[in-house]
Amino acid sequence: MNPSSTTPSRLILDDIVHAYDGRVAVDHVSVGIAAGEILCLLGPSGCGKTTCLRLAAGLEDVQHGRVIIDGRTVAEPGRAVKPEARGVGLVFQDYALFPHLTVRDNVGFGLRQAGAAERRRRSEALLDLVGLGGRGGDYPHMMSGGEQQRVALARALAPEPQVMLLDEPFSGLDIALRDRLCADTLAVLREVGAAALMVTHDPDEALRMGDRIAVMNGGRIVQAGYATELYQAPATPFVARLFGELNAISLRVAGGRVSTPLGPLPAPGFADGAAVTVMIRPEALIEDAYGVIEAEVVEVRALGPVTALGIRVAGWPGRLGLRLGGVPRHDRGDRLRLTLDLGQTFVFAADGR
Ligand SMILES: Nc1ncnc2c1ncn2[C@@H]1O[C@H](COP(=O)(O)OP(=O)(O)OP(=O)(O)O)[C@@H](O)[C@H]1O
């Protein structure tokens, strides 16, 4: 992502390279996040996400590149503004609350300059904001894990940071609680208008939380953009697979297209004879009484809101995955007619990753 693009960025990581013991963990990463915007760094374990966050927070010294907050360089090789002087709020998974302080005092911890009355007023207001109004007198051990995480969020927001850094803030929570906390956090971040950088390995969480998503792999950003861009136009098979397993087949291009057992697909930009991997999302296969693709159902799995079918189509090696909304309406052995949604099919160079 180009940090000098249209909206002024409140937080910029500019050409960050970082190595541990000579092994590169972050490789020329640049991101810019505007006020009121949430950018999710999404990628598998070990791809360098947390290192980026730690560099932005000042918990790690910058070896190459710069961290810029509100136009001010806060870290570059050999020079670093202290973490507490960066105006940054941190919500790290293991950023424990102080057990001997009440929830209210935990939230007010970063407001020591304010008078006692003001500190109390602001702590209570923040607890209201995260849905914990009236719980200020409790101690952390009296709260559930999700409630403690909301307290941690309120504590991070208390000094009204211009920048929020969140590292897997919802991991380890059950789905219902995670969804609620995601929504709460989103609302709070929007209200305070901070620039937020959030790390997650969970694509659902990134889609839910991120205004934009930067996908990392092997220390690099492989694609960055709006969620719809990543979903509809993945730059690599890796990005395509992030949002669910795909049906894949290896073929060769002929006459600007590739002939698949599901019909021909355009293959612009590929030379004749080029080896390609065709990837088709399960949701690209649409049940259609007039469809030209004939399939046989070989597997039916009810997944709650959707049903996953395994189907066979003449010429396709193995089975294809397909998803239909709702409870199962098919049995093994049923025959289906399908149409292919070309918007959810992708042609990548065979050696692409
Ligand atoms: N303090 C350290 N010393 C040595 N190597 C480290 C250190 N911290 C991270 N690494 C290595 O750097 C790479 C990137 O780690 P990082 O924690 O940034 O990745 P991540 O994407 O956040 O992973 P996870 O989701 O598992 O936390 C990994 O290979 C990791 O083992």
C-alpha cells in the first residue's frame, strides 16, 4: 500500500524491514492508516504481523524504515520516541489488567494527569461505551474473559489515543462473545476516530473489522485493499484461498482461453500454451434448472446456515465442492444442473503462490 495515497495517514509504517538474528521477519512493509480507519493485517502464524505492531508501538527498535504518527517520525534506525509518548493505545491479547486495581482504576490508569473526579468521570464514560456501565467497582477476577478484554479496550482508549494497535484482541473467545465484542469494538473505534491497526489470522474477523485488509505472507504484504477487492480479485492463489477452500485444476491456455470441464474461461494476459491453475469458489457453482453443467451429488454435509455438497462433473478430476444456502435439499446420487458465476473463478499462472 502506498502510504502517500489520497487521505492523509495518521499512522504510517514506511518501508519497514526487520530481522531477528539475521532472519528477515518483515520485508519492506508499507501501510498507511487514516483517522477513523481500521486496517487489518491478515496472515498465517509467523508471517510478521505482530512484529509490525510491536514496531509501531515502540516495543521493538526499528532497523530499517520509519514509523510516522500524525506526520511526526516516531521511530527510525537509531532513534525512537518512547512507547508512552507516542499517543498509542495497545490492546494485546496478553496485556493483562492490574489484578489489585478495580476495573475503574484500571481504565483510569492512563489518566493520572487528570484530577480524581475527572478521572472517575471519564473511566465511567468509557465503561459505558464498552457496555460495562456500573461495573467500575468490580475487580478483574470478578469478570469473564470477554468482559476483561472490554476493560482492556476501555483502558487503551482512555487517554484518547490517535492510534490504536490491536493484536488478536478476540482470540480465545467463543463465537457469540467474539462477534459481540467485534461489533462493540468497531463502534468504539469509530466513535473515537482513532487510526487502528489490527492483527488477526482469522479472515472472518478481518472482513468484519477491517475497512481495508493487508494480507501478509512470509514477511511481505501480498495484497492490500478493500475486502471486496481481495475477495473478488485476489492477486494470488494464497489470497484466494484465505476466504475458503477452492476447487482447483491445472490446464493450459489455448486461444486466449482455457477449456475447463465446466466450460471455457477467459485467460487474458496469458500466452498460448501457458500452464495455469484455474480456481473456482464453491459459491461460483449455482444451481440452475437451465444450467449446462451436469453434476452428480456424491456428498452432503449440513453446516448450519449452508449445506456443502461434493459433486462430480464429467472431466473434472476428483470431486468439486459446492455450497447452497439453507438445510440440505439433496441426497447422494441426485443429479443437478449448474451454472458457473465467472466472477468467482480465477486463472493464475501455474507457478503462482
Ligand atoms: N523475539 C524474537 N526473536 C526471534 N524471532 C522472532 C521473535 N519474534 C518473532 N520472531 C520470528 O519472526 C517471525 C514473525 O513473527 P511474528 O510474531 O511477527 O509473526 P505473526 O504473524 O504475528 O505470528 P503469530 O500470529 O503466530 O503471532 C516468526 O518467524 C517468528 O518466529
